[in-house]
Amino acid sequence: MTMKVINTIPEMRRWRQGNSSHTTALVPTMGFLHEGHLSLIREAKEKAELTVVSIYVNPTQFAPGEDLDKYPRDFERDEALCRAEGVDVVFYPSNNEMYPAGHKTYVVTDDLAGILCGQSRPTHFRGVTTIVAKLFNIIRPDTAVFGQKDAQQALIIRRMNTDLNFGINIVTAPIVRETDGLAMSSRNKYLSDQHRKEAAVLYQSLQMARREFESGKRDFVTIKNKMQDHILQNSSANIDYIEYRDAETLDSVNAETESILFLLAAYFGKTRLIDNIILT
Ligand code: AMP
């Protein structure tokens, strides 16, 4: 089957109805695709007969003053990459298609949307859940694939899927990294050469946490302080947060916690990078 590019909601719905006898997996993205996205596409192809990739830079997940206008875009390249991966449909709607005048409704995951990244980006996750709910309703996939890179996002989407009874199989795929460990991100393109080199400290600090944990240390405050020292001593980053949470619920860690998620966000210049690791 040759790949289709679909721009409108009615056409997307028609395609889905015409292929209703096949299982379909959705990979939502904001484009400017890299190996992290491609790994999600490969996962989607394993999970379902047909694969839809959405490419949409969603304005409601950016706050005023954030990087919506300069977010990198290259549709032709993305299209070629999707074709080479054997994607069936690229859904590439306009803003007017997704948010026609009069749009008023948002999906909010209480509590989860206000912590961690939600503290410095208070309207971010309601934008994410709203656009993902819309994509789920338009495309009605059997499976949807998200990256562990955005750990809080993946957990919020799982929560929304359960709470709103979408009944979609949510898959979380591992983080794909550059050779120095930096998590791949469309935003890495913003980094100066110096910041790009320095940014490896984030993964290094997470690896420090892993080593401490694996050697039996359970004093997470001390681990967090070591991570912070490593980042501050070896880069010019401004740390937004370093936190540890229950990897299933994002609750505070307690004696019953089975897997611990260490998450962090840091600014290199104006570029905000995030990363995380699960310790079990
Ligand atoms: P984005 O285009 O940045 O909104 O990301 C689209 C999807 O790709 C999200 O589910 C991200 O978590 C996922 N993703 C982004 N970067 C990576 C990465 N380095 N490894 C795995 N998944 C990623």
C-alpha cells in the first residue's frame, strides 16, 4: 500500500472506516522526526496491521513566550522518513482543522498535570491530553505508541485513556539516545555546540543514580544531590528540577514503591531538556 498524506478530519475518518477490519496503531508526533520517533513507528508496526503517524505542532501545549513559532519543522523530510518506514498514513492537519474558531473544551488530568514539568509549564499537559484525546477520537486506533522520553506525558495519557474509557492499548517505547547518552529530541537542534557537549551531563547524572541504586543505596535525597552537583559542576545548565517518584503513579516514593522514576529538566541557555530513568 502506498503511503497517504491526509490533511482533513473527514478524510481521516473515511480512511479509518474503510480499513476497519484492520488493527491500527497511532504514533502522535510534532514532526521533525528523529530516530526516537522512528523507533516508535517500528513499535507501532509490530503491534498493528496499519500505522498512522500524526504530525502536528500543537499550539495548546505551548504557553505564550515558549518556542511554538520557532519549533523546527520539515514536513517533506518527515514524509520521506515515514514512507521509508512503511507508514500507511501521515495525518497532517492544519490548525484550523484541529482548533476551528470557537474551540472551548479541554481534557485535564487533575494533580498529574500540575507537578514536575507541569510546575514550570502549567498549561502544557492539558494541551497534550486535549490534542491526544482529539486524535484518539478522530483516528480511533487500537494501539497508540508514546516515548518513555516524556515519562510524565506517557503516564498522563495512560491515566486519561483509563479515566475516559478510550480502551486503547497504550504502549510506551524506550528512550533512544545519541552516542554520548543525550536523549534524542527535536529541541536538541536549538543547542549551541558548547551546550550540546555539556548536555551529556544529564544522562551521566541519571547513570550516577543507577549506579548508586544498584550498589544498594536508598537515600534518594543524597542521590539527587549528587546528580545536581554533577550537572552544576560540569555544565552551565540551570536545573529546573530533579525528582524521584513512583514510576507507575508519580506518587512520592514510599516503602511499597517498586520502581522509582528519576526525572529531571534543565535549561541550557533557553533550551529546556528533559530526561529520566527507571530504577527497579
Ligand atoms: P514529539 O514529537 O517530541 O512530541 O514526540 C513524539 C513522541 O516521540 C512522544 O511520544 C515522545 O515521547 C517520543 N519521543 C521523542 N523523543 C524520543 C526519544 N529520544 N526516544 C523515544 N521516544 C521519543
